[in-house]
Amino acid sequence: MAEEMKARTIPALFRERVNKSGPRPAQHSKKDGKWDTRTWQEIRQIVDDLALGLIGLGAQPKDAVAIFSASRAEWVWADVAIMSAGGISIPIYPSSTPEQAAYIFNDSESVAVIAENAAQVEKIQALRDQLKTLKHIIVMEEKDKKGKGVLSLREVCEAGRKGDLREMEKRISAIKPDDLATIVYTSGTTGVPKGVMQSHDNHLSMARMLGTIGDFREGDSNLLFLPLAHSFARSEEYAGIHLGYETWYAENIDKVGENLMESHPTIFASVPRVYEKVYGKVLAGAAASPAKKKIFDWAVAVGTEVSRRIQKKEPIPLSLGLQKKLAHKLVFSKLHEKLGGRIRFCISGGAPLSREIAEFFHAAGILVIEGYGLTETCPAVTINRVEDFKFGTVGKPIPGVEIRIAEDGEILGRGPNIAKGYYKLAEETKQAFLDDGWFATGDIGEFDADGFLRITDRKKDLIKTAGGKYVAPQYVENLLKAKDPIISQAMVHGDRRPFCTALITLNPDEVKVFAKSNGLGESVQMGDAVKNDKLVARVQEAVNGVNSKLGSWEQVKKFKLVQEDFTQENNMLTPTLKVRRKEVTKKYQSVLDSMYT
């Protein structure tokens, strides 16, 4: 259990942690193939130097300063330094286009930007003449200090060492808990992003509330790979400062597996897509031979029975306990090793996690607790606890947060973590931030008899068929992805249509395995694979299996295999790996239409 938090602002919280844990390791980053470690004291010096460097460049209290970077140690230095200078930090996803970044720079009126590397600097320079308020570009990577007026992070810090420490302390003391700490622009699936105004108190309330529940321990370690521009990862940052975590920063999303085995974290937070991929690989490995499959199925059966007893708080008989140890040794130990070997529990957020996948991980001895929230709730309103969880739900309300269900099924939340509204958008703020402090989430849900919240779907994403029946597409899509590892992504379609259809993409690794075992050759092209009758029949079998669990109006009557997977690069996924329905529908409109003619 975390110690009582006395700080009331994020810079004060950071200094509180440094005073408690000064010489202890805080951050680990990969540099030239080796992990570099920094202590809390070392980070404090960098943060102070950078804050004073920003002040020296003319940054005033309440000025906005943007961070345009992937998640890394320097991101956190910049975030805390901006606030220590009295400013407001503006995170921008590294995948943003020059036009998207320019919109955020101008809307937030950012006076400076701390960019990751040359690629991000080039995006800024491409539209430099359109950036009305931007005065300074600071680049994290020293080697990328190129172009007129670009400063390196090192230069700004060196200049800051000559600054007046009293001015920074004065600015920190002047910050009030209700002051803006950051404006987070929602990536969204359509339209122009909205700037969510989050206060210091919003984030400290969340860190405090999380510190009172679950099995969070001071000195835990986590591997962070999620984008810090998103509130899910941002809560990892602030909870980590509050609880004194050691944070290992993944090199990139492709290196997460390798970095897990190097960092040996005790806690791992991720979006569902990563758990889906791990699950798919495990299933594929188990199917390599009949003997492996038989042992795997036995181990899962044993693990499932152990999981059932744990959930019901029933004792585990000696014989079952012995079988569990054998199942772990023969099968599940490999999965634990892949996750670093020390994981006590995992956290899933950002999108719904398939119940089947959560149950599998628990059967394997790894608890994945799911929470729920939005950028506007900084970021959670409910969470499952290590000692009180139910798969298929997003848990119970966090202490201090109230939840109620509106007449139309929409989830409403209220608490100290609810953001202040949308920046410069009074009408949109009025529509979502209701009277008496309630926030309308836009999600549909219900409480079960035990007080656990179950999310049905996004209110705006609900499909209403021509017959007047409502369908929750994400639920069906999760079932499809969990049914067969050869399915990579799915998008269910059917609004105002007579029945539901789906676009399905394939997992390239699984297609290679399928091609080899079916005489197609390992070099089969995806364009040929999606037309192969045997492969289509395999996916049809998976669809049939999912349909057997659904009402007739929810069933996928037709589907088409799509050659190109949905990715961030082709703009079909958001930075948190959720399907951009509008973009997918736009690209494949003719394919979707063909399934109704």
C-alpha cells in the first residue's frame, strides 16, 4: 500500500518521490544495445535544468509547451519540467501527420515543442509558417539538431543550470490543484480532435485512488510501451511517481517481447491487441503437433478448474494443486518466461478485452485485470481488483468515483478525476459534462448483481439493423479475433442494413503455417491467400462458431477477407490500436456494399 500523498500538484508529487527514493533506480532506457539506468535524484537534476532552460527561453506561467515523441524517459523529463516551469504540457502522438500536429500547436497556442528526433522536426518545419505561436523547437536526440533555430535538449539543460532556482520554486508554489496540467487531444475515430483539459488534481486524485486498491507495491517495476500521449500510459507515469515504480521503456512496439524478457517487470499494462497477439501465438504453437495439442488442452483444462475455484474462493484440492504444478512446468512456464518471469498481474485498458482471452491467461496463472475509462476521466472510473475480479466485466467503481446508468443505458461518471471540459469548445463541453459534475461517457453498459460493470458498446458505434435490432460490434469482433489465431482484425458492419457482415484481415505468420501445411508454399502472397477456398472455409468455420453464441440479429451472415491488415500506418487503427470504423468503411465501401447485393 502506498504512503499517504501530501503533494497537491504534479511537480510537488515528483519532488516528494525524489525525497523518499533519491538514490534508487527510477528509469531504464536502451542505449546502443545496453540498458542505461537513472536514479530519482539524477532525474530531478535533469528536470530542474530543463525547467529553468524553458524559463530562460521566455516560457511564462500557463504557457503551453508540446511534446512530440514516442514514449521514452525524456518524455517524462519534459512533462514534469514543463509543469515545473508553471506551464501546460501538450502531448502529440508521434504518428501524427504535419497537419494534425499543426492543428494541435495552433489550437493549444504552444510556444515551444520538445520533439523526439529529425522525423518529428521535419513535420514541424514542413508547416512552420502556419504555426502562429510556436517560437522554439527543441529536439531530444543530439544528432538530430539540424535546421535553423533548432535547439538540442542538452543545450537547453546546460543553459538552465545557470538559471535562478528560486524562480522555478516560486512558479511551482504558485500552481493550484485545479490549474490545468495538460491538454490531451483525443485521437478519436472521426473529425477534428478535442482538447481535454486535465488538472493537477485530476491526475493526483487518480494516482491516490489507484494507490488504495489492488496489489500495487512501492518498488514495483513496469515495462512501458504505450503512447504517453494517451491517458492510459499517462496514468502509468503519475502512478509510477506516486508509488515509486522502476519504469523500463520499451525500444518500440516490435521489441516489447524482447524487452519483457530483459526487464523482468512485476506489472505490465497493455491494450487488448497485445494480449490477443500473445494468445494467438500460444494457440498456434500448441497446434504444431497432435501430441503438443493434447498436452496443451489438458493443461488448459487443469488451469481452468484452478481459475474457477480461485474466482469462487474455493479451496484447491491437493491433487489439483499437483496437476497445476505439472501443467505449469510442461506448458505455462514458457508463457511466464516470455513475460519476464516475475509478473504478478497485468492490466488491460483502452478497449474491451475478450473474456475468452482473459480466462485463458488466468488458467495459465497470469491474472489480467481490466479497467475502464476515457481521456475525460483521467483515465479510469472502474477497475477489477487482484482480490475481487470478474472476467467479462471492467470491475467496480474506483473509490471516490460514482457511476450510474442513464435511462438510455449510457454510463455516467462523477469524481475528482473528471476533466474540466474541452478546450475552447463550450458547446461540446456542455453536451458531455453535465450538471452536478456528471460526465456522459458515450458508452453503454450495465451493472451485474455483484456490482461489476459490463460495457456493451460505444453509444455512437452501436449498429441498428434495418429490422430495428441493436448490435454491439466490438463484442462480436472480439469473439472473432479470439476464435482462431489466423484472424488478425475484424470490423463488423450492418447499420441500417438487413443483416451484419464483416471485413476480416489475416495474421501473416499463421497464413504461412497454413500455406505450408496445405501445399501452397511458404512464399504465398496475401492476395492469393484471401482467395484460397480452404482458407476461406477455415475462417467460415470460425465465424460459424462465433455465430452459435449470438442472437440471430447479431450473427455475421457474410464476410470478406481483406488483403491488407488494419494498422496505424494505413490509418485504419488509432494509436491505441482500435479500429477507425469511418476510415475502414470509406476504403472498403464497395466491398461492404457487394455483400448486400
